[in-house]
Amino acid sequence: MKWRYFRQGLFFGMVRLSALMITLALLGMIAFLFYNGIRAVTWGFLTLPPTDSMTKGGIMPAIVGTLYLTVGAIAVALPLGVASAVYLTEYARQGIFIRIVRIGVNCLAGVPSVVFGLFGLGFFVVFLKFGSSILSGALTLAILILPTIIGAAEEALKAVPQTFREASLALGVSKWRTISRIVLPSALPGILTGAILGVGRAAGETAPIMFTAAAFFTAALPKSIFDEVMALPYHIYVLATAGTHIEQTRPLQYGTALVLIGLVLGIDLFAIILRSRVRRKKRW
Amino acid sequence: MNNLKQTLTRHLREIMIRKLFAFFAVLSVLLLGLIVLFLFREGLPLFKEIPVSRFLLGSAWYPTYDPPEYGIWPLIVGSLIVTMFSCLIAVPFGILSAIYISEIAPARIREILKSVIELLAGLPSVVLGFFGMVVLAPWLQETFDLPTGLNIVNASLMLAVMAIPTISSISEDALYAVPREFKEASYALGATKYETIIKVAVPAAFSGISTAVILGMARAIGETMVVLMVAGGAAAIPRGIFDSVRPMTASIAAEMGEAPFRSGHYHALFATGIVLFLITLAFNLIADQLSAKFKKEGCGTL
């Protein structure tokens, strides 16, 4: 009898320990980067371009580049993803067609990010002749985050009570009007949460933009969507692995890493809080 | 008459809208097809130069030599080894934390832990790679007196951090979906909480947990930046866990920038992309089959 409870205590201890260690790993990494990076992050660091062959100066072009790429990606992926989710939840009936679509979405979600990069290179850069540019990079990232958006939008649409749709249809309102006036507005907060998580994902990705958009260094800010840009994740990679000044630029690397995780985790945290508030407020 | 026309146009419009949405839904499948098409378009020309078997099983990867060697066997081995070792760490942590979150933790801690897991999933891989380079690598080098800290152990540890959130969150969903009656029946028979978790909840969620592990492995094998930065980059079959390796993803990311356009090297990197794509596709299809089965079981027909 005692042994049974001893075994249970041992198991619970292990389980708690693993949860604790995961939490500590996250907090430890954040704290480490914060401690080492905070001195580098000054106003000038955020607002000036790199100077002295990237050994001094700031990261402003990389921040702007990441902004362009993620805004472009979400602008493309959000409408496509929501439309796709509307079909899956509102129109589709069980069958082979829907089964194939679902497998397609799941498999797209599982494609490695570097393969998206290869595809972006083969399709957008070479075949469509967009070159290495904001356009190619944003479209590649858009495909990468599409499954995330579809998943979140589907969940939000499913959470809208069936009675809303029935009440609207019973009043003689057409199906499309019911969707556009009743279902979508009710699902909007949930869809937005998904969109924000998608932005966070797109902002942190490196491999998909390496061959499609990212530049080692640009002196000026991009003037059109056909220009190459610097991007925060790629900038970290370049500073940390390439060139002869790796040790010398350590502070810049820590600073850039801190800005990137501040941005990405800030976006994610915002989405998580928003979602829990939306869930709590719902009283239908 | 007028009324009929109105009804007809309205009906027609509804059908058009439905078709339009159906198109957007198929888009994901079309994109998947496009990815396959363009990987093959840029990768297949390699096999005019060398046979598939020599590409897959050749043990020398010297793409810039003259004559070049495009054998990716060491890269495949590198990918598999870091994936395997990372899963040795990530699977227990992922499943145990899922058990804690879904079965044991009080509501408040559960919410916090779920956020922690989600934030961990959101950490940019380049930051993890950077962390591995500046913290783990020097530490490993000093502690074990190695020539370099950029090796299999380092890459596996950092990859495990990336795979844990995938394994944990999907396992947790699976455990959560186990019908309450199962557990209550177990308690009613006098089982302890531990016995209920191990002998009832985990077996009932088994196919979901397997899905989680497979997707976690797929995530690890496809991960690029971490292995690019901390695996060391040696394209050779490793002899020990402190040797450097060059997984497929790292090779593609590191070399694509230098490979001359549509050279043999360029085609070889795309062909490596095909291999990588097919491996992850297989993982995902298996996971999909498993989770379809798990949904059927979820109805609780006992």
C-alpha cells in the first residue's frame, strides 16, 4: 500500500520537475539574452544603420526590413487563410474532397522552413522573375504561415454557436450574408489572435528568406517591393557566423537577438493574453 | 416573373460564392503541388549527371571539388542522428509536461504552463542557434575538453528545445480528449491517480501521443538554423556524439548562396530538398493516419 503511494509521489515529482525545467529553460534564455543584450540596445542602435562594415552602428534597416516582410506576409496570408477556413467550416460536407484538403493543410504545415526557401527561390525568384526581393520573401513567408492562420480561423469560426447561423437563416437571410454579417464578426477576435501569432512566426523565420529576400547589408532603405532588405533574424546569423569580427561584434549580436525575441515573444504574449480575454468574455 | 428572376440571381450568386471559397480551400493543396513541382524542376536535372543511388548512398559530399562529389549519405545520417538524440530528450520532457498540464496541475499553473509552452514554440530558431553558439558550445568544449563545442550533443540539445513544445501541446490535447468516464471508472475501482494516468489515460491517448512524437521528430529533422549554427558542419559520418555533423537542412542553407545558378551543386541542393520534403511528408502522412484513428477511438466506444 505504501509502495503505491511512494511510486505515485516519485512520478509526480518527476512530472513537476520536467515542467519546471522547461519553464526555467525559457526564462533562463530570456534572462541571459536580456542581461547581455540590454547594454547594446540604445536609441541609436534602434534608429541608425550599421557602420564600419557592420562592426558598429545600429540595426534600423533590419527592423524596417522585418516589418515589411511580415506585414506583406500577413496581408497575403490572412485573406486566403480566412477564406479557406470559411469553406472548411461553413460550406464543406464530410467527404473525400474535404479529407484531401485537410491532409493538404497538415502537410503544408509540416514542410521544413528551408524547403519553403527553396520553393521561394525556384518559383518567385527564378520562375516569376521577382528576384531576391521583399515581394518574393513576403510571399514565401505567407505560404509558411498559411496553415497557422487557417487553423486559428477554423477554431474561431467553430466557436460561433450554431444557433446564430440558424437564427439568421430562419429570418430568410442568405447563407453568404449570414457568414459575412453574423459569423465572421463574431469570430473576428479569434481570427485576429491567429493573425498575430502568424506575424510572430513570420518575424522570427530565417531559412525561408535567406535565398528569397535577405541582404547581408544595404546602405539605404528599400524603395520598392523589388528591393532586397536586411532582416533581424538573418542579421543575427550573419553577425554570429560570417566575417572576421565575430568576437568584436558580440554586443551587437546580443542586442539584435534581444530586439528579435522582444519583438516575437511580445507579439506572442499579446496574442495569448488577447485570446484568454476573448474566451473569458464570451457569454453565449 | 420579376420575383423569380430575383430568386434565381440570388441563388446563382450563392453558388458562385461557394465555388470561390472552395477554390481558396483547395489553395493549400495546390501550393503543396507547386512546391513539389518546383523542387523537382530544379532538382531532377542532377540525375542526368549522376544516378539516384550514388546521390543517396554516396559517402562523399564535395560539391565544389573538380570533379564534384554529390553523395548525401553523410548528410542524411547527420539529420537522422541529431533528430534521434533530440527526441531522446524531447519525448520524455514533452510527454511528462503534457501529463502534468492535463492531469495534475491546478488551473492557474496550467494556464501559465500552456503559455510557457506556446512562447517556447515561438522562440525564433536563429536565437536558439545563437544561444547554442555562445553558451552551450564554450561550456561543452571546456567541460569535456573537446576541439569544438559545435557538435551532435549541442545540436540535439537545442533541437530538443524546439521539439518539446510540439510534443507537449499535441500530447496534452490527446490526454485532454480522453473521456472522463474512463478515469472515473478507474478511480471507482480503487486505483491511485498515478495508476489511472499510466494504465488508463496514457494508453487511451496513445495514438495521439504517437502523433505528437512523430510531428516532433518531423519538426526536428526539418529545423534549419539551429543545426546550421551549432552542428559544426562536417560532412562526414560521425564516430561519436561529440563529432560535428552536417544535416541536410544545414547543407542547403549554408551552400545555396554560393552555388552558381543551375550548376550541378545548385541542382544537388534542390535534390537534397526533395529528399527532405519526402521524409517530412511521410512523417506527416503517418501522423495524419494516426490522428484519424485517434478521433475514432475518442468517441469512447467501450
